[in-house]
Amino acid sequence: MTTSSQVTRSAQALALPLLNPTQHPTLFDAHFVHQAKLEEQLRLRTAEAHEARAALLRQERVASMGKLAASIAHEVNNPISFMLSNLHQATKDVSELKRVLQRLLVLADFAVRQPESDHPAIESGRRMAEQAIEGRTVETILSEVRDLEEIVAESMDGAEQIRRVSDDMRRFAHGLPGRMDWADVEAIVESALHVIDDGSRNGIRFVRRSEPLSSIPAVRCQRHQIAQVLLNLLQNAAEAVDETGTIEVRTRSAGGWVEIEIADDGPGLTSEDRERIFEAFYTTKSEGTGLGLAISRDIAEAHGGSLAAIETRTGACFLLRLPVETA
């Protein structure tokens, strides 16, 4: 029979002694290092889990916003189409009204300048002309018509802007359709620069740097989509710089890629901006939808390329990369 003292001695023999750092310095150091590694791995795994959860929430939010954007775009598209159609007709009508009014005013002005007449019909016409003009000059009346033209033009611009936002929302919601064709990247860049230069402030200086044309290969792309990306980047840069700012556009061939850099000397981006700048509906502007860069990145990735914000000492810099394919 086993006695209680024997059980006690057996348990003591199986017990692991505590490490004494003075008696076992090497074992103690190894134990400490191992524990530190385990704690670091736990910290990294926890951080990865939090980031994965945050990424999943962002994806769910973007998916929900995509559905909302598609719904809004659909609801906005029909009334905007009617508005644009009516404004186009109003532009034509005002132009025709102006042409007819100019002729009538010339006649009215002529009639008013005539002396009073004993002939009833002539005198009636002269007085009607006086009442129509109401003491105003022809130039004053035509100035009022020009004001009406400006009002219609401004309304047209506003409706066009709403239509562009609606198109952006549809593109964000439905992605990039269509087929790819071979295109000259340099020609797309020059075309975008021409458009943005005509519409930007006169003081902005555009600097163009490129490798020899023979070294920039053609790429398979949707030309108008790549032009849209470049126009968006150039417009952002133009809005970021001051009246005498500089925007530099660089193109080059790098291995299997064609790279286009657009840099400005504006205030630049914060580290938070660079991390979030491509999120849908995130914007650093006081006005805007926050969809431009999100759509631009989607377009780049749909072409097998990428769009990134590059950290620079001054200003902001964006790099568009498109893959080179052999025919």
C-alpha cells in the first residue's frame, strides 16, 4: 500500500523547479526572449485581426455606398436629361429672340427719333415705340438680353456638372465596361494637357518631361478612360496650386510598364490623406463628391495597372502605371 509520505515525495520529484536567474542565467535569458517573441507575435496577430475587420467594414461600407450611388444616379439622370434638353432649346430661343429684338429695336429707335406727326398711324407707331423702349437705349435693352443669355449658360453649366456627378456615380457603382484598343500614351497626355490648359488659370505653368517618343510603347487601353484619369489628376493639381503654380507631367517606360507622373508645387498631402485619398467619398476639397480618385484607381486597376500617391518633399505627386503588352 502506498503511504501519503510516498505520494508527497513522488509529487515533489515531478515538480519543475523555478528558474533562478543567478543559477541559470542562460536558460533564463532564453525563456525571456521566447516570451517576448510570443508577446510580439500576439500583438501583430491582434493588429492584423483589427486591420482585417476594419478592411471588411470598409468593403461593406463601399458596397453599400455603391448601391446608394447607383440608385441616386438613376433617379437624377432622367430629370437632368429633361433639364439639359430644355436648356439647350432655351439657348436657341434666346439667341433667336436676340436676333429679332435687335432688328425691332433699331426700328423703334428710329421711330422715336422722328418728329411728331399729324398722321394718326405714324404718330401712333412713334408713341408705341416710346412705350416699348421706356426711355432706355438700344444698348441697355440688349445688355438685359445678354444677362438672360448668361443666366441660361450658367444653368447649363450647373446641369452639366450634375450630369457628370451622376455619370461618376454610375461608373463607381458598375465598374469599367468596354474593350481595349492600342493607343499612344503620349497622344493621350498631350490631349489632356491641351484641354486642362485651355480651362485653367493663365498663371499656371505646365512643364512636360518625356523620354524620346520612340521609347514610349503603345498600350492596350480604353483611350477615353485613361484620358479621364489624366484630366482628373491634372484638374486636382490645377486646383491645388496658386495663381503662379507649376504642374509637371513626366512620362517614361520602365521595364514592362509605361509610367505617367503628375506633380504639383501646391500644399501637398498629409500622411492621412495619402492613406485615404483613394477611398470613395473621401475628399480634401471644400467641394466635390470624393469619387474622382476612387474611380481613377478603379480604371487603372481594370487596365492591369495602378495609381498611387507618391510621398514628396513639396506638393503632391501621383503615379499612373499601365502594363505594356506585346501585340
